[in-house]
Amino acid sequence: MNPVGIDIPRADGPSKVRGDAQYVDDIRPAGCLYGATVRSPIAHGKLLGIQKDPDFDWSDITVVTCLDIPAQNVVLLMTEDQPALADGVVRHVEEPVALVAASSPARARAAVAHIKVLVEALPAVLDPLTAQNNPIQIFGTDNVFKQISIHKGDKTDDGVIVEGTYTVGHQEQLYIEPQGMIAVPRADDGLTLIGSMQCPFYIVKAIAPMLGHGRINVIQATTGGGFGGKEEYPSMLAAHCALLSIKTGAPVKMIYQRDEDLRATTKRHPSVIKIRSVVSPQGELLQWDAEIIMDGGAYNTLTPVVLSRALLHLCGPYRCPRQHLEGVAVATHTPPNGAFRGFGAPQAMYAVERHMDAIARTIGMDPVAFRRLNLIRDGDTTPTGQALVDTGAHLVLDVALKAAEAEVKTPAIHPGGGVGRYARGRGVALVFHGCGFTGNGEARIKGKVAVELQDRCVQILTASTDIGQGVDTTFPQIAAAALGIGVSRVSNAPHDTAMVPDSGPTVASPTCMVVGGVLRTAALKLKAALQAETGLDTDDFDTLLDARTHTMALRVMAEYQDDGSMDWDDATYSGDAYPCYGWACSVVDLDVDLDTGEVLYRRYVSATDVGKAINPVIVEGQLEGGAIQGLGYATCEEVVLDDQGRMINDRLTNYIIPTTLDAPEMITRIIEIPYSGGPFGAKGIGEIPMDGPAPAVASAIEAAVGVVLNRLPMTPERVLSALEIKERS
Amino acid sequence: MTQFSLNGHTTSVDAPPMTRLIDVLREQLRLTGTKEGCGEGECGACTVLIDGLPVNACMIPVVQAEGTQILTVEGLAEDERLHPIQTAFINYGAAQCGICTPGFVVAAKALLDAQPNPSRTEVREALAGNLCRCTGYQKIIDAVVEALGGQP
């Protein structure tokens, strides 16, 4: 039986339901010490040093500062701007200044509390709108991480002009397992790093310059959620554990407490987006001008790439002859923002869909009819000039609206919906999402995959980590299908950089689509190698194995091959931005509590093009999990900063994510428009479900109570305030 | 010394009375299936049953466990045979990253014992103290309703 398209139960299911799976905090090397971090109390200042409380017993405490760094003080990512420990200057609140190691986590935290950071405050830039070219320099000479312009067509003002400004705040990934890492000294004077992460090879590259050598191997522990938050930040923990381990000569474990994790680690980029559009009286889009200002925080991290994806989605899945997009990502004295599921697209899609509603409202058209009139079709071009094929905007819209015709059964936990103090509304959003890396990203990364025949089973060696998205199950399905064997005979090898090839990072949802494709090639190469070895030309894997004269392991490797189909120019930002696109439509039904401003979700319907669902249950899980993060982004997840840029709602009591009582029942429809470059047609699907919920909710609130909200999140306070303004006017 | 029954076995621990139960379980007894997600009783990843009721082990000083019966995720399966809730979690795809899963299956066990045939709303209410960031809860609720013999 072909295992592709079947709901194979997760390979990691049994160990996870038993509680056996080993997450980083479950691992305790002999003689392990515990690390903790001393952090900057202010946004910007001259770092004069640290002062240890003379009344504290320091006898069993090791302290590390930037002076202990063996080579270069950097955690390397795209640029070399971010130090492992601040040296001379602090550029954001909670910036790591020093480290301590002790025999217990409590003792380490006590030591941190007895270290005073001596700083002389300097004026700080916290507002991204005043950051560019601010005389107070944070990054480069102009505080700009990246600036991009995309232009298609000329300009016109001949039509109805609609303008709008859309504002989105930070969002926390809120993996339930906090960040954690262990460094263990190796016999060769190197280090093994074990931790919760998405990208083991990132860490190797990030900390080698700091160590001054490459004697590092990185092992992924079972990882309790990532969502982008464990893409780049684990490199910082790895650097810190490494420094403490070098100084103490012992294994060192660091597990962030939740409040520290919330205050110090990366978030989704806050953004301000302005759109000015020109439409014909009949509702055809004639021109679309959009600009985004994105707050990158104090260091570059992955911000340029996030800006890029935001800009490439700032047109929506709509056709328009004139599109002019401008984006700038700036530096502020706030904790760096970074990767988070959707990677810039949720900010852009929210603004685009809000603006589509604004146009429909202005010209008096039904919002769905207006979208249907303008949605992008085969042969239409994107702002970068990419001619699209196999578009699915119309299909997902139709399927979602059809599915939404089913009666909405309001959960009994929501009282008296639609009457009295509750107003009822429905909203629709239509989105697209570029799959995989931008432009020539895959060709540059050249992801490698090995497969190894061991006895009669096959092991897959990749750096593509399972962070809950199911790759330990779907990869064996892909390989088993290619080899024509049962999926139980194929498994993913542990992700240890000493053992597996670099398949590229587990980000941007290309794992299944791109690495899965390389895996399929590798599996076919294994079969070909067996055919060559045995001299048989049969496709039957077991016949080939039976014909072998020995049982020696056989390993083959495949590498991503650029088929030349992508024509992308990074200098001019023109051409084929993504190898393919996914399409999705969200239909949300909700009640607004007129007394409290609270939004009660009744039901969430989505239709999403996934190319091919390798494992439908896993795909549904991705779509539903992304949806709930989007619904949280819409109404309850708000990061509140104080005058130093410090997150003050740094607990789960006041940074609110949806619970079972907030989450609606969901109807999840999978559409399969195959992508010829993906294994069995699969596309990346991890991020697209994050894009649609927030604008659909805004639209539904507008339908329910007639107020227009153009800022995320739409908290009860903001909804209530808008209702009061509406009543007064 | 504090004595209690842990997954059916009489257990004594020597810990200061205000030691958090989660630390006793994880660090002293090395039962690491009980997870810590927030340390303040909000996420439910450390849910265990004390005398059949779900509690957050991060909020319970060990002294309060004296003389009680504690069930952790490690006590759910009988030998190699998974509890029906565990099987349903696998079959329905209710575990993704899995860090919240032990807390959910333990909380669901409490519901199963108290209410053999709950509605979906009752399942939602019973699991409202457990946070999951991966699933959107749909598959978890499906799994629990199925494990309890209802129709998802």
C-alpha cells in the first residue's frame, strides 16, 4: 500500500503520550551545572561593568562576562552585529550581560539576583517610526536593516482612491516548552550541544566564530514547539552554555523560566502598513501602493528576510496592473524580533485583507464579490513579474464558503449568541503564501539528504527536525513510497550534526516540499544502487535485498538540484519570488459581547491548498494549530512594553493565548493543487494557516457591530472603545 | 519524610515540605513525564491527579501530598498496554510537539473517571486548564470524546 496520503499514526506518538520522550530538561548529564543570565535593566546605555554583592557566598558560583569569550564576541547569523554578551554598551533591555553557573537552578538564579549591572543610561529609540536616520545610531549609519522596493506598471489616479493604515503589534511564539540547552565538554576539547531547536546547523555556524574552532556537534532533543521561536534564538543559549561549560569544565544546562523567555526572546515583528489603492467604480483594482515599516529590534537577526516575505505578500492574492510596494525594516532599542510562523506574511495579509474590506465598503460592494472580481488567475503576474500557474484562489474561496453553509452550532459555553448583548457576524479572508525560500534560496542552501540501508530497514539522515509538525512521520512515508516498502521499515535518524548532512534549516515550511523532494531522490538513488549492486532491474525492494550477497549498510546521498526553472533577481527584486504558492480561505463566525467587547468565536472554517497531503491528519493538525495562533493574534495576544521596551505582561496570566474555551470548533478542508516540484505534489503548509484568521476576524467584527478596527490585537478594550466611539457619533 | 502512593506504589521522599511536587517528581524521583511550561499553574503541562483530581504539580508543596494517591502520566499505561486516552491521542493526531500531552491525557483521565459520557462542551471545560499551542485543540477534543466512547 502506498503510504503517501494515508493517516499513518505519528512515529513519535507513543513516546509522547507515555511521557517518555526526552526533552532537553529531561536530560541530566552527570555532574551537570545550571546556568542563568544577567541581563540589561535598560534599553540603551554605556555598560560600565557588573558588581557582585560582597555579602553573597560566591564560592560555588562561576561568573562569565564578555572577557571570557575565547575568540570573537558574536552569535553569527546573517550579520555579525549581535554579541554573545554585551561589551561596553547595551542596546536593548534584557540583553545578556553576564552568565552564572551553579549547582542548582535556584542557586544560579540567586546569584543573578546578587549581581548588579552598572550602566549609564543613554537616550533610547523605541519608536520604529522615528528610527530611520535617527541621530542615535543602533545599526549602521541609518538604523535600517533592509529596504526593498518593488514596482510594476505605471501610476494612475483615475478612479476611486481608498487609503488606510494598519498596525500590528508583537506576537510571542509561546512554545509550551521554554527555551533550553545543554553544553557537554567533549574529550577532544570540543563541545556537544543538546537542546530544543529547529535548526541544529545554525548553531554550529553561529557559535564557531565565538569559540574560535569548529569542534562542535549539535543534537536536537525532542522539541516542545518552535513556530520560528526556536529558529535563531537557540544559538544564543548555545553560546551561553558553551561559555559556562568552557569556564567550569562541566556540562551546563540552561532552561529559561517562562517570564525570562517572554521578556528576552524574539517575537513577531510589529509593523505599520499604509495602503493606497485606486479602483474603478465597478470595483476593479487599478493600482495598489503599499508600504510597510517593520520594527526589527536592536539586532539584525533574520529581519531582512522577514521584511522580504512581508513585501512579497503585500499585494494579496489579487490581480492588479500597477503595484508599488515599499518596505523598510528599522532598528530600535528593543529586544530583537525574529522568525515566527508566517515570517512577515501575516502582518502583510492582515493589512491587505483589511484594505480589501475598506475598498468594498467605500464603493458599496459585497466584500466577497469584490474579492472574487479581483482574485489572481492563471497567467496573471505578481508585483515581481512572476506569471502564476495553477492558481487556487477561486477554488479555496468556493470550497470554504460552501463548507460554511453548514449550520453553525454555537458551543454551549457561549451564552445567548446573536441576541441581546451579543451581536453576530461572519468574516471572510482570502490569502496566499509563497512556499519555501524566496528566489534562489533553495539553490543557495543546496540541502542534502542521506538514506542508509541497515539490514532490511532504511534510515533517513537529515537536519530537518521534528518540532511537532510531524516530519519524523512524513519523511518515512515519502521514502517508503519511493522505495515501495512499508513505512514501518523507515525511520528518521536522530538529528546530530556529527551524523547527518545539512539539509537546510527547518523553517519557511519547505521541509516536506523541498527536503522531502531531495529525500525522494535519495530513496530512488538507493534503489538504483541496489539494482547496480545486484544486477537486477526489478523495482521490488525486497527482491533486491534478497539478491544481495552480504548485509553491509549502504548509504547514498542526494542534494537539492536547481532545475533552472526559477528566474529571480535579488538585486532588482524581480522574477520568480517563490517556486509555488499555497492558497487559503478563512470563514470565521463569532459573537461580539456588546457589554465587554469580548469576541466569542463560534466556528472557524478554512479551505487550504496544500499541494498534496502526505499525511492528512498531520496536515489538518498544522492547519488547525496555525488557525488558533492566528485567532489569538486577532483578539487576545498582546505584548505590552514599558518605557524601556521591556515586556511587562511576561506571564501566562497576562499574555493570553487561546484555551479550549476560546477555541472554536473548526471545519478544515484540504485542497490539493499539486506542485510539480514537490514530492507527490506537496507544498509547504506550515505557515499559510497563520495568515487568514486575523483579517477574517476583523471583518466579522465589522459585520457584527459595524466598527472598523485596523489594529491588532482586537482586545476587548479596543472593541469596546470602538463601540463607544460609534455610539457617541 | 513525606509518604504518598505514586502510580500505585508507596513512595517516601525526603524533601523540605515546601518543595514543589513537580521538582520532587522530576528531580528526585526522575519521573520526567510531568512537564513544566510556566511554573505558575497556567499551562497545565504539569497536571497530575491527586486523589483523582487534576492539579498543577508546580503549585503543590510536597507536604500537601502526604497520604494522598498521586497519578502521573507514567502511571496511565498498564505495562505495555496504553490507556485508551493515550491510544486515541495517537490515532487522532492529538499530540504534535507533545510537551502538553502528558498534562492533557492526565486531565482527560480525571474527566473519564468522573463523567463517563461527556459532551464536547464538557470536554472543553474539563481541559480548559491545559494549554496547547500546536493543535488548535480540535484533535485533542476529538480524541478525548472518542476515548470516552462518544462520537467526535
